[in-house]
Amino acid sequence: QVQLVESGGGLVQPGGSLRLSCACSGIIFSINAMGWYRQAPGKQRELVASITSGGRTNYIDSVKGRFTISRDNAKNTVYLQMNSLKPEDTAVYYCNRPTLGPWGWGQGTQVTVSS
């Protein structure tokens, strides 16, 4: 059974930084592409960043240059470094695979950007 446990969210001022982590179990992590999604209140969940098993990354335009996705296959963990945060980044953030349909969703981690 796949388990995804997100952590690292919190309240941060505009311009601040956070680093999210997602610990994965029940999968062969190293061969899977991984992604970070977010869902803001009243909006659909969207994929904001992904990383292939080989380390190639992709981002939506609104986070390019500010967010960095990375992975540690030894720890079965995917990260999202978020810099220069904006109020519009406020959302619950989730990890999951970016293609082939998601596994079950974890609880997510809340990110709130506000002064």
C-alpha cells in the first residue's frame, strides 16, 4: 500500500521560504517520477513541479525560478524548496506521481503566505 506523508508547511511572510518534504513508502521510489501538487481554497488541485526518475524537472510558469523540486532516493523522499513566496502560493501541498493517475492522496501540508 502506497503511503505519502507530506510535511514542512507553515505560515510565512511574503518573500519568505519553506522546504516541503514527502516521505514515500510502499513503492519502488527510485523508478518513479514524482510531483508536487497544490490545492488552494475553491480551486482545483494543480501539478506545480515534477521530477523524473533520472532527475529531470519541470515547473509551471508561476513558480519557475522560485521553486526547486529534488529527490533523495536513499531516503525515499521528494522535496520542494520554495523561495520568494507570494500570497497566491497559499494552498495545501501534496506529493504524488505526475502521470499514470495518482496513488491515494496523503494528508497534505498547509502553506500560508501572509503578512
